[in-house]
Amino acid sequence: MSATEKPLALVTGASSGIGAAIAQRLLRDGWRVAGLSRRAPAEAPPGYAHIAADLAEPSGLRAALAGLRPTALVHAAGLLRTGRLGELDIAAGESMWRLHVEAAARLADLLLPEMPDGGRIVLLGSRTATGAAGRSQYAASKAALVGMARSWAAELAPRGITVNVVAPAATETPMLRDPARAGVAPRVPPIGRFIRPEEVAALAAFLLSPEAGAITGQQIVICGGSSL
């Protein structure tokens, strides 16, 4: 990257919800963004490039990322399926694990050798990683991100690469209204409203900034008072 070239961030799930909000915020902050998702966004603003890939089907991921040398990786793609004990959907649990954990591992493993020193990794977690009734499989996959991020942070600290998890409570996205979560209603945080995608994006953008160079291996929760 030349001295005048804008840094590049790879953002997964960038076509909607939190991923889209993060992509928009980074573009506004002067980044270039490569958005990795199955479908392209309705509009591609200047500085945005779409990479068509299905993270649940990793066989084509290496080819999709060939030649990409991002300064930052933001893994925001996610899936929520609910179920109480006695009614668990094992296949759904496996899908969430593949998308949240295995996809993050594959992306990092492919990109880290070419990521410049001082790079950034942000994984989208969830406040429910500590446990929530009816969401055990989802919580398990999000909890695993914390241990993985802390392990990577320890490995990459000598290179100045930071790794953190941003964990919001219920956020106002299309996932909030997904029929698949019927029977497990989202709780409105004590602040009286759901978390806004733009608030999650602002924290992710800070963690990608030079000012956050000493923050690594952390899970930062945006709870709206839910954890108080």
C-alpha cells in the first residue's frame, strides 16, 4: 500500500444489518472496504468493492480472497437460531458454529500472513455469550469467539495486530425480526430501546483506529444497561 492509498478493511456480512453499518462508517472514516457476502448491497458507494462468497461453503474462500491484503478484518456475518433443551436443532447449531467460529478462523488463517504489522481484527460477538435461555447453541458459538480472540491477541501482539470482540445486546436489525427466533422474544435493554447498528459500528471503527492500538484480547459489551 502506498503512503497515499487508503487502508483496506474486509467486512463480512456487509450487505445488511451491523455489517452494512460498519462498512458505511469505515467508508466515511476514509477506509476502503471489501464487503464479503452472498449478495451485493443495493448500492456500492465509492471505495466499496463486493466479494461474492458464502462463508458456510469455505471451498471457494481462498480463491475469493486471492490477492487481498487488508489492514483490517471485521467478521460481522451472523446467524441466530433459537431452541430450548429437548427441542434443539442440531443442524442449526452446527450452522451457527461454522459461520461464527470456523469462518472467522478460516478468514484469519488466510489473511494474517499478508496482513501488515499494526493490523486490526474485530469479531462480532453477543452479550448472550454468557448464557441466555433458549439460545444455548448461539451463545456457545459467540462465547467461543472470546477464547479464540484472546488466543490470537496473545500470538499477534508482537506484530502490533490487535484482536477484539464487540458484543452488543439486542440490536435493531433484520435479524431481530427473523421468524426463526419466534418463541424467544428479544429483551429491550433498560435504556428503553434496542442497540442501534450505528453504535456498534462506531465502536468497531474506534477499535480499528490507531488510538486503539493498546486494546487487544478484549470483549467489549454494548449492553444498554442489560448487564447492570
